Amino acid sequence: MINTLHFSSDYEKDLLTCIQKEVDNIGYYNLPEQDTNYIDNYLEQLDKIQGLANISDVVVIGIGGSSLGTKAVYHFIKPVRQLKRNLHFIDSTDPITITNICNSLNLESVHFLVISKSGSTIETIAAYKYTLGLINGSATDYLPFTFITDKNSPLEKHAKKVGGLIVNIQDNVGGRFSVLSAVGLIPLILADVKVDCLLQGAKKIKNSFFEKGYMQEALLKKATFYAKNSTNYNINAIFSYSDSLSFFNDWYVQLWGESLGKKQKNSAFNIGLTPIGLTGPKDQHSFLQLLTEGTRDKSVTFIKLKEFNNQQTVPNITLASLENLDLINNVKFSTLINLQENSIFESLNTSQRIPLDEITIQKQDEFSIGQLIYYYELLTSLIGDLLNINTYDQPGVESGKQILIQKLKELKDKQ
């Protein structure tokens, strides 16, 4: 295989120029400074129709970028804060999953968010039809649905006909880059997540990058390394040492998989970086062996949490025949998990040809996860430019959609 990538000696300057040109055309860049008045207006409308105090559960009906980012933020915050409402996610056509979620709900105190950028996502519309059927069979005198979609989409037109609440997604924001748009902010604000702090965290990373702060050099160097070594280290693993980041890992997998697996512009050359999401210490006992002694085609980014909102310690108990493990007595679990991360990082660092880096999250709060999200969105865009691909389309998934539509038509004809 021939690596067709080329980098000028002034690659940093060239890359910054490319990214700065994108800022005016790619919507996610400017989401940290968005006007959030639309959120207040929406909440007022929802309160008049259903009454915010009457809503205990919110169901997000959406797949891929319409739910993964929201799920990542929600499950990062939920373990450390008492939130007002529960979020549920119908992001599959698995009938058991859909049935179990719906059976757990009180239809008199639930609100559904139907989210589809195109407004015609088959999985989303199928789940919407199912939940609508449940509502039509209940005694509610209002429509407990909000439709979050692009302007003039088929879903928006439907929402206007049935009298549902509508929130439009900001212009030129792709699904996998949409967590800081209405796609993520509406469900998160309903759950009582502090979306202003989320945006502030993202804004700090944006300002640091575009105003020549510390983040500019760090991201440029990291993106350039990944792009230059995309054929040697084409598998990139995130190793997150907090269970609350497991859904962030899922979001990252979609972000990189769908953004960076492409054919190059004006070329038939296929290129891509394969993302893997790992959670420590669990995956120390499953994937670590492959990282340590497997093929040297992987880079690893460790993500650790500096401060856990929990001070639980290992009890001072001596166990028969396990006296040698008394060294863990009185050790905080937060200290233990970070010592595990440090140890695995150090062990991999002694192995040859395994590129490593480490990200430390200061606190388990909205500001920190906002930083992390925007950091990875920027990194993805930078790598995409260097790989000479269109980071923001996904032509590789369209064929499967068209085949599915044809199969559904054939099924309909047989009925």
C-alpha cells in the first residue's frame, strides 16, 4: 500500500488556514457562542402545553448523532447529581429494547423528543409510530411530542400538521457534531443538566485553539501525528478510566468512524482511522494483552478523572490467605483507579512503538465534558483536512439505506 499523504513544511499554517475557512460554513464550530434564547422559548411553550412539573421522564427517539452525544453527557453527569428528570433513549429497532423502555414509562408524565436531522430516518420514524400508537390509546388530551429536525424537513412538515412542538437544528450542523446544538441541549436542559456550563467548557477549548492558546499547538501536533501515521497506526483507542465515560466512548467511535473513514478527494484511495472505546480497569482484563503484545498498529489515548465526587475507601479488613493484599486497605477507590491508569500507561510506555497520550479531566461536571467534546470535534476536523477527505459527509452509509428501502417495498408488495 502506498501512502499518498503529503504535508508541506508549513503544514501548521496551512492547516489553520483550512480550518478557519471552515468556520463560516460548518455550523458546529460556532455552537459554543450560540444564542440560547430558543431554549427558554421552547420551555415556555412546553410548560403551557403539558406543564413542566408534570413531566418526570423524557424519551429521546433518535439514532446515531441524534442520541449518542446526549447520552454521553447525560451519563457523565447523572452519577454525581440528582437530576430533575430521567432520560431514556430509543436508538434501536430491537423490539425487546423498545418494549421494555415503553413499559417502564408512565404515559401521563412522559414527553417524547423525536430527533432526526433529515426528518426521514427509518429507525426513528418507526419508533415514533410505535410510541404515537401508545399515546393515541391513552387518555392524554395533548400531544407529548417535540420534533427536533432541520428546517423544512419532512418531519417538520408532519409536526406542523399534527400540532407538535418544533425545534430546528442550527444550520450546517452534521449529526455526529450536533451534541452542542438543539439536538443535545433540549433533552439535556429537560433533564436539568447545566447546558450553559457545557457550552462554556466548549468555548474555552475553541478560544484556546483559535486565539493561539495552549490548545492550538497541542491539537495541531496530535492531528498531524495521526494523519502522517494513518497507515502505520490506523487503529486509535480511547482508554477511559471512569465508567461514566463509557457512553462518551460510543460517541467518539461514531465521530471518528463516520468522519474519517473515507475515500480521499479526487482519488480512489481509501483511508481511515479505526476507533476503539475501552473502559478501565475493566478492559485491562480483556483488551490490554492485545495492546501490549499485539500488532503495532494502535495508538492509545488515556482519559482519567482527577477528582471523583466520591471518597469511598477499601475497608480495613484482613482476609485469611489474602493478607498480602492488605496494602489496599484504607485506600480510596478514586486513588486506586487512577493508580491503575498510571500503572497501565507506564507499562505500555515501556513497550516499543506504542504511541500514547493522556487527557486529565479536572472534575465530573458539564464544563469538563464540554471541553472534551469540543476537543475531539476539533481534532476530527483537523485530521480530516490533513487526510484530504470530506469530514462531514457519509456516502458509505447511503447504499445500505437504499437497499433497506427496496427490501421494505418488496415486503409491502407481498402483503
